[in-house]
Amino acid sequence: MAMVNRATSLVVTIHDSNKLTPPLWEPIRLSTAMLTRLWWHTKAYGTVLMIALVTLLSLIFLRIYCTSRKLLLVSTHQNVARNKCHTLTDNLLD
């Protein structure tokens, strides 16, 4: 008889969260949560986009560099060929 079940004598109260926060604060709370989420997504996607941008700029630079090298080699080759022709004809005329 001395043992009493104390679990049944405990009172459990659950507070409604809508009553604790006034409706005026709800949009502020939601916008803060959205901004926090946007900030974390921006950090992650920003890193990926920056790497993609650097890669794209590097490829464009390499394309311009290779094209200019080919043009320079072609023009240099033509000048060398002309000079060889002139030196040959000059030597033949002498």
C-alpha cells in the first residue's frame, strides 16, 4: 500500500506554438529562415559556379592562344618561304 504509481499523477501540458508567437512575428520568422537557407545555398552553388566560370575563361583563353599561335606560325612560315625564294633568286642572279 505504501507504493503509489506516480506516473499517473504527473500532468503533461503541451503549449500551442501559435499562441506563444503572435501572428505579427510569423512573416519575420519565415523570412529569416528563407534568408538563412538562401545564404547556405548561395555559398555552395557560388563555389561551383565560380569554378565553372574560371574553367570557361581558361578554355576561352587557350582557344585564343592556340589560334594566335597557328596564325603566327603560318605567317612566319610564309615569310621564311619568301625569304628563301628571294635568297635563291638573288644567288642565281649573281
